[in-house]
Amino acid sequence: MKTKHNLDLSLLSNEIKLLLEIIKVEDEKSLDNVLIKDINWNYFLQLAMYHRVYPLIYYTLIRSDEKTIPKYVIQTLKQEYKKNTFQMLHLSREMELLSQLFTDKKIPILFLKGPIIASDLYGDISLRTSKDLDILIPITKLEYAEELLLNFGYKREDETSLLNELKWRGHHITYIHTQKNIQLEIHWRLHPLPSKEPCFNELWEQRRVSKTSYPINFLGEEHLFLYLVSHGARHGWFRLRWLKDIDQMLSKGFNIINANILMKTYQSQHMVGQALILVSELLKTPLNEDMMILTKGSQPKKLADSALYFIKEMEPLHILASTYKFRRYLFLLKPSIVQKVIHFILLFYPSSSDVKTLRLPKPLNFLYFPLRPFLSIYRKLRKTP
């Protein structure tokens, strides 16, 4: 079905266009030689790393008969591909150990990303990257889970929590295992407030279980699809890897009708529409009639246009998130007036960054509320997070 939504792809560099051409390329299909002749290969490599698609790029290129790509580019991709494979194997082993640890202590645990998702979407853990492990547990088990992790060799990443900031702004806590060089995030929500999302019990009842040497619990297909869509949308889709994940699910035959009730319940139709426009335009993912319905209206198109800008910028998240354009995008992403109001209120809730900017005695912490706008302006002028 024709899926033209008239995104302005002229905003994208030839290097990004070539990345897209490669990760959407079919077996035995030649690459666009016109693109290849006008490529800054060092920038191409930077983009492949930034967008976390270098394993797929390498995997595709070594199976093509393309001779015009410089050898050093292939060699660099090969080295990074090997490093990523070892990293994913390392995380796979830790994933099974953690699953056994939590299961033995009767703490239900769901893995959100990592090797289990790479295997599910790509059939090969070496084709997707992951810098850490993300797990979801009931909020009532947080303290017990932390005790387990500390005894298991993990250390909680130093965070200054101001005025119960984690409850209102956060949705996960980060732990580091220095000996294993592994980062772990424990989530008690899928996304930060004020987003609507399924409760843990709903996710648990619909979970899938891996066939690995020790069983791994992970999200059911419909919940995983909406989680990946919402996560990508919340970050402005600034990494192409997230869009490729959606493309993989759709290409494997994911039936979007099965997620209709969830989309309506958790108000994510506009984000799904945005994702569908982006994958159809950038990765040429075919959309059926049910998918096309979700792309109708001005909001999905407007959100897709905004994401295109973030995709081309190649900015670190902490810099991107501080821009007016990104904050306005997040505001537009909220599906209801209530969520927009809560989002606006939370912008004025003090954060740990305010403590780093100006340390006040604990009895005076309430002053961070009126001071927050001024401290934020000061950080922008000083160009600090």
C-alpha cells in the first residue's frame, strides 16, 4: 500500500540516508551507488555508532557484493561488531543469573530490553546493541531487590534525591557492578509520570518466557510493541535503532489489531501513528490498512516531523532534552489536557541538578521550588546539565 506522508527527507545527510539504505536493504539487493560516491566515511562511522546500528550495518555489508566501500570502514565495523557480540554474551549470562536470583527469592521480574529482546526481534543477539540490562519489578519489592543486588556485588549509582524527586520524576534506579562492568536499571514503572501504563500484574499475566538455559520472563508481544513505541517517542526517536526495532516487529508479522485495546486504554494511538509514519518513510516498511488508519490526522504527522529533526541532530540526550524544541515536543506528545498540566507542573519540581547548582541546608530545601527557573537559566548560560 502507498505510504507517502511527505516528510522532508532533504533534512537528512547523505550519510544518514546511506545508513537507512543499508539497514532496510533486502538480500542480494545492491546499494545506491549515487549515495556511496558522496559519503564522508568517518562521519558515516560516527553515525553508525551513534544510532547503534553498526552490527546490522556490518552484517549486511559483508553479505553484499559492494566493492566501493573503503576497507577501513568494513574493518572498523567488524571490530565494533565483535566487541558488541562479546558484550551481549556477557549480558546474557548476567541476565540468567539475575533471573535465577530474583526467582529464588520470589520476586517477579520482567526483562524489558537487552539480549532477550535482541533474540526475539532479530533472532541473533549480535545484531542489536545494549549497554545495560533493564528489569521491571513491583514497586513494593524495591527495597528487598536493592538488598539482593548489594549482596550480589552491585552498588547503587550515587544520586541526590531532592524532595522525594524519584517518586515524581523517576521511574528507575541505576546499579553498577564494577567487577563485571555491568549496569543495571531497576524499573518500577515503564515510563515516567504522567504517562498512563499497565500495572505490573497485567504485564506479568501477559508475559512470555524464553527457552534459554534458565527461563527469562519478558513482555508479551503487544505490551512490548507499545513499550518500544512509547520509549522511542519519549526520546524523540533520536536513535535509528529504535525505529529498526519497530520495523522488525512489523516485518515479522506483528498484528497491530491485537494492540488496539491497549492503545486506546493507555492513550498511545498518536505515538503508534508517529512510529508508523517514520518507519514507512525512512525504512520503507509496508503498512496495511489497519496501520494506515493510525497515521491519519495532524498529530502523528506533526510528531513525525519533529522526530526527523532530532534524528539528524546527533546530540547527546542531556543536551537534546534541555532544548526548547525538545521540551515543546514532549509537551505535544501528551495525549490529554490532564497529562499536559501534570507535565507542566513537573517541569517546576526541583531536581538533583538544582542541588549541584546551589546547595542549600535541608531546612531550606523548599526554596528550590521558586529558585528552580533561575537555576535552570544559570545552567543554560554555563552550559551544564
